[in-house]
Amino acid sequence: MNGSDINYKGLTAEQRKFRSLLKSEMENNGFTVYEYEWWHYDYHTWQTYRIQNIQFSEIK
């Protein structure tokens, strides 16, 4: 297990608390965490969206 895993224990209590809060809120809104990267979430219907490579300023 390394520092990017969702269950990595080598963090401070505060860091674990905020990681857990993020996971909880994301899951409550239809997202699923990728267990090997705590910051990587997929939306439950992600397959219906095409991959894009655009700047945020281009999004309307």
C-alpha cells in the first residue's frame, strides 16, 4: 500500500478525517472512489460522456 491508496494509514488524524469527508461526500453524490488513488473518482454514468481536452474557460 502506498500514499495514494484510499486506505493508506500513514497520514495525520486530520488528513484522514478530510480524506474520509471527501470520500463520503463524493459517494453521497453518485461518485465512486478508485481505491488506488484517493483523489480519483468516477461518476456512476461516466461511460455516457466523451473524453474532452478543453480549457475550463471554453466550457459554457
